[in-house]
Amino acid sequence: MAHLLGINQYSPHYRPLIPVLVAAALVIILQISTARAADKFSFLVVSDLPYTEGQNETLNETIIPTMLRSGVPFLIHLGDIKSGGAPCTNRDLLERRDQVYSMHQEIVFYTPGDNEWTDCDREELSERFSELDRLELVRQLFYSKPLPLSAEWRFSRQPLYPENMRWAFDNVVFSTLHIAGTSNGRRQILMDDIDLALLKADARDRAAILWMEETFELAREQNAPALVIAIHADITKSRHTEACSFSRRQDCDPFALFKQRLRQLSAAFKRPVLLMHGDTQPYCLDKGFGGPQTPNLWRFDSAGDYAVIDAIKVTFNPHSKRSPFSFISLVQGIEPEECA
């Protein structure tokens, strides 16, 4: 800095200028950071694909080639990499893992769905597996190797729960949280010790909420313009209204505490928060999910399942206060409807 200003740094007149030069440097850094944070960018989202042979053919022949040509920086898969009726063998899950990673040139973030682990013990399956065993296999297949990310992504994984990830792009903070369908592993425990499975469900729930709290705190510290959370389960769909607890671990709403804490954190954050999930139909956007007290919290139910069979291009525009996030299916050009 002294050299740029034509000042000899060994001069006795230089020392009093140090605070001024440091302040000027900080202003320049802040301006660069603000410029990056003000950029408009897009990313891709996939969920609940493929469920049928026809969907698999469409995915491989049309959707994946279009994704590879899209030029977006990364892709998020929201889980359910196969149908609940498809096998959960090592070979099948490995093939689906490879298919997921083929959807982008380099960077794919994935959060587990229920079809690849909690539903693998169903009686109608030709070959059944312990759901806890399948979860460990999913972790091994998807999270045992580091992602090809530079330091500027600020990428991290939660200890013991590597599927809970966090990263930043253009200073927007992203996080995956392991919250899957089938009550996040609390229903239909058919081949595992039920008490053990429920203890593990309790631990996953606590870990997910803790990771979310830390993510909001980090986003505030970094002055992030927005925050995006990616899960699998449709947390608006529960058979029960009472929250799960240590005394009531089944026949309860497994998402109640998460929803409550998400709304509290979003209200305090004040800037745009987007919750993305798959798991259900329809392909829709819920701008009122946060309620009147938290208008900055939106919920996006992605495509896939048996509705719109496509990847979704999500665009963040920090200059649009009314609609900072926009959505359109990549191949068919379909925008989401308003969630009922």
C-alpha cells in the first residue's frame, strides 16, 4: 500500500500513516466482498429421481446432459435417489451414487432421502436390509471422500454426521440437514432394535438442529445476504401434532421442534431464508411458510416424484427484495405453482 502511494515505508513519516493505510485497505476489501455478495447466480436442484425405468431413461438421456451444459457452479440433490420399491443392495446404491455424481462436472451436494435407507426393510421388497446398516452404507458411499472444493467455499461437515454440510457461494450460506421422510426413521422399524433406532433418531434430530443454529450464527457473522437449507422430508406432512420427545418417541410430529426453531432463527436473521425439500408433490413454492412474523422464510417443494420430472434451476438475485429466489425447471421451463 505504501509503495502504491509513493511512500517510503522506512521513512519516519510513514509510521503515523499506518492506521490510515490499514483503513483504506479494509475499505477496498469490503468493497470487493460486497461486490461479490451482490452478484446474481444460479444452482441446480434435483430430488426424488428416478422412481421408474422411464424416469431413469429421461434422466440419463435428457436431464443430465442438459445439466452438464448448464454452466451452473454446483448441484444439490435432495434425496430419494431411487424409488421405495427398488432394491437397496450394495450394487444398486453404488450405481445410484455414481449416477448422482454424474449430474455435474465437479460439485454435487447430497442429503439422504428415506428411500435409500429407512425404507430398505419393507416387507414387499425382494431383498430386505437393516435400515441402520443402509444408513451407514450411504454415509460410506457419499461422505467418505472430500469434495473438490477450494478454501473460498468455506466447506465443513458436522462430526459424526457428515451428511450435515455447510458451504458458502458468493457469501450466501448453504447447509444440508439430514431430515428424511418416513418420520426421519421413527416409523416402520422392521429389522432393527426399535429402542436403538429411536435413540439414533433422537441424536440425528439434535445434531440437525445444532448444525442449523451454528449455520445461522455463521451467516450473521459473515453478513450473508441469504441462507439456503436443503433437506429431504416435507416437514409440513405429519400424521401427528404433538412434538416428539424422550417420553413420546413415536406417534408424534418428528419435525415440530425443527420447524419451531427454524422460524425463530429466520425471524432473528431477517434476511431471505429458503428451505428446500423433496419427498412430496406438488412442485410448488410457499412464500407464506414463515407466517406473518417471518415473511423472509420461504419453502420450496422441488420437482421429481411423479410430478414434474426435471432438474430445477434456482437463481438468487440480491437486488430483488420481493423475489430474491426464482425457480424454473431446466428442460421444460416450468415454474412452480403456489403451495396450497
